Amino acid sequence: MNQHGVVYGSLKLIGECPSPTFLLKGFRIWQRWYVQVYCIFNEFHVLPKRRQSFHLEQRMNLKTFMALTVLIAALQTGKSSQSQRRSREFEVKSPQSNVAETIDTNYQTLTSKVSSMVTVLNSCERERDMLKKLVNGGKKNNEETTLKLKALINACEQESSKANAIADQSLRKLEEEHKLLFNYMVTSELGTPYPGVAKYTNYISTRFRMQPLTQHQALKPEFGPVMNDVINFRYRINIPKCMEVATGNDQRPSIFIAIISAAENSRKRNAIRNTWRQHLRTVRDKRGFYFIHFGFFLGIPNDMAAQKLIEDETNTHKDIIQIDMQDSYRNLTLKVAGVLNWINGNCKATNFVFKVDDDIYVNVHNLAYFVELNRQERNIFGRIPRDRYDNNWGPMRDGQHGISLDAWPWTTYPDYIQGSAYLIHGDLILPLLAAFQTTPMIPFEDVFLTGIAAEKAGIKKRFSQDQPSILANYAVDDVCDAHNFIAWVGQSLPHQEVDNFYRGASVCYVKNSLGMKTKVDYANALPFRFSA
């Protein structure tokens, strides 16, 4: 019979938990302790017959397990003590009564320790029950809070839906009122001449609902609220700054030539590099200029292959300024704003800026004469678009130069200078940029810059009419004729002929007022005449 069977069989015979004295009879010491601990935690009783097959593992609970753990430690101590006693039995035998007292004492000590452990375990169970109740209560509170939040969210969504409906209704009403106002404005403006920059600004800002850019600093606050961001351009490709004037007493003239070019026009740029650009250094040294700089202004092309070609071209010539904006004809006004911004930040010392397109031939010698004679004149100089300075082309309604009635309901443009080539005094760059910043733009750069923006900045325009003139709007094919212009369209006159003339290798004769032929001296400055 195993140990469990011995204990269980003995208990079954007596039917109750025995006293320590009784256990002295017929039980070994470890069996006595086992029975006492078992009785304490299991309240032994005779099992019914149907449960005669007793399994200790099925009856054990947490208390029993803890008690048995203590018991095992005690048994180990007991076995050690028993071995020592057996070794001493050959020498001295203790009375049986002393052994019983020792067992009772050990029993009481063990019982006390086990009872303390039971108390601790019961306390832990109570705390566990309390924690469980708190957790269950927290879950209930969370559920109630969640339900309240859902109710609040639903209420907010309903209120938001109502507010959106009211806003949509108000917006539709505002749209109708705006349409009525706009129709009235268009009707009242149709068939009338350009009314001036103030009414133009009011009309366009209302028509397109333009809002002031309150986060941007105005260059000139007196010009009004900021409507366009024209001072934060990025330049992907750049050239060095112009030289700054070393002293305020330096009277040498200076000029910057800004060539407006499209990304794909590399052939036109090369034509300029191989012709009139070569005269820049000669004229600078000969005429005593402080500097004559120039650069090609490009936007961003539509494909990466074209961009790679521009970068290769830049590495070769180092004369390209690329503005980070889409390159297109309708973006030309914005592109010129990028030019003004670059000059304002990089070339403030220049006396004049000569803006030209990339299909224009520049007579650099006449350009130098003009700057020398007019650098004190703070105006914009150029050619009239038609026969008289007050007779501009007016708006076209279709084609590349077309503009719709709602964008421009008037029958005329403000007086402006033809955009192929014109000169701007260096002191006017900042006021023009400020006018660009505070005035709604239109796609046509010459109308906007020399007409609308110039009016906003209070800048006077000077129109050249007769020869000599700033620009010839026809093909020049004679070097004597070329001597009368600063610039002309196209490459009709071979560059070599112009070069020969200004080097003195060829001679030009013209008739004077008396009908007599006289030799033209290329070194003489031309008397450019302009409208008042």
C-alpha cells in the first residue's frame, strides 16, 4: 500500500481526526504529521461508498498545497532528526512521554504557521474579489461614458448637418447676389474705355474673388493690400550678382540686359551669343561703363529631357537664370515679375534694365549711347504699339492674344509700350515690383507692366516715334538703317555687316536735310526723341 493509502485507511478506521497521542501508536513520525495536516485542511470524514476510490489530487485545494509545501520542509527536518535519534538510541533512550510532548509542540507550531498562511490567503482572496468588483464597476462606468459620448457625437453631427445646410443655403444666396452684382458690373462696363487702375483692381478682385495675402509683407504699404506673391520666387539656375557700386560718387553708367527666352529656344540663344553679345565687352571698355551684364530668363519646361538640355547649356555658357515656374505664354506676366524680383535682389546698382525678347537683335553701341544720355531720366522708354502713343491695339477676343469680356470688358487698354524691347530706369524696379504685388495680373506682360503697373506706381512712359528710335518693328536689312535703332526684330541683317560698320571696316552714307550725302560716324551719339 502506498503512503496515501496508509493514511487514508487509518483515518477510515477511526472515522475522525486523531489526537497526537493516538498517532504515536503504529504511525511513523512523518505519517503522523501528514495525517494532522491533512485533517486540518480537509476536515476529514468517512467518505460514502461511491467515493471509496480516494484521490488526494482531486481533494487538494490551494490551502492544501501551501500546507503540504510547509509539511515537506518539516518532514525533511524530521527525517534528519530521526536519523540522529536512532544513532543515539544505542547510547541513551528517551522516555516515551518526552517524545509525545515534542511531537505535540511541533504540531502546535506547524498548525500556527499554517493557520497564518491560511489567513493571508483568505485576505488575498478578499482583495481579489474587491479588485474584481472594481474592474467590473469600471467596465460599467466605461460603457456608460461611451454611451454618453456617442450621444454627444450624434448630437454634434446633427448640429453640424444643420449648420452645413444653413451655410450651403447662404452660399447659394451669396452666389446669386454675386452673379447679379457681377452681371451689373459687366453690363455697366461693356463698351466703355479702360477706367483706370483703381476701378480695374476693384472689378477684377470682385470678379475672381481675390482675397488679400495677409501673411505677406507689402513692399510699399501705400499701394494697398498684397494680391500676388512676387517676392518668393525660387531660381533653379542662377548667375552671379551684378557688381555693387563701390562708392556713391561713381558716375560710370551701367546696364543689365534681361532676355526673355523660352526653354526650347536654345537656337535663338546661341544666335545671340554668337552675334551682338560679343560687342558687350568692347562697348563696356570703349565707353567706360561700370558694367554691362545680361542673362537669359527661362521657366521650367514640360519634360525632364528638355530640362537636362538646359542644364547642359548652363554648364557651357553660365548665362541662364531659370525661374521655378511653368514656362508658357500665358505665364509671361508672372515670368517678368520673377525678372523684376531677381534684379531687385541681385542688380540694384544698374542704371537701366533693357528687357528684350530672344528674337531681337540689339545694337549694343546705340544702347550705350542711350544710357549715357538718359540715365537721369526715371521713366520707361519704348516704342508705341501703333502709329501714335495714345492709339493702342485694344483687346482682342480670340487667338493667342485674346481676352474674354468678363476678364476685360473695356474697349481699350491703358497706354502701354510694345513688349519686344523697352528700357526701365533702375530706380523704378522696386516700385514696379510693388505694383505687381498689389494689382491683379493679366496675361499680357507689356500691357500689364508698362500700362497698368506703371500707372499704379506713378511712372511716366516715354514713346519713341521717329528715327532714331528704340525699336524697329520691321526687318532691318541695311546697315545705314540699323544705325538708327537700338533694336530690331529678327536676324535679317547679317551680324558681320553690323560688326564691320562699328569697327570702321565699312562706310555708310545718308542724305542730310539738304539732300546731300554725308558719311555716318558710328562714334557719334544719336539724338533719340520721345513724346512728352
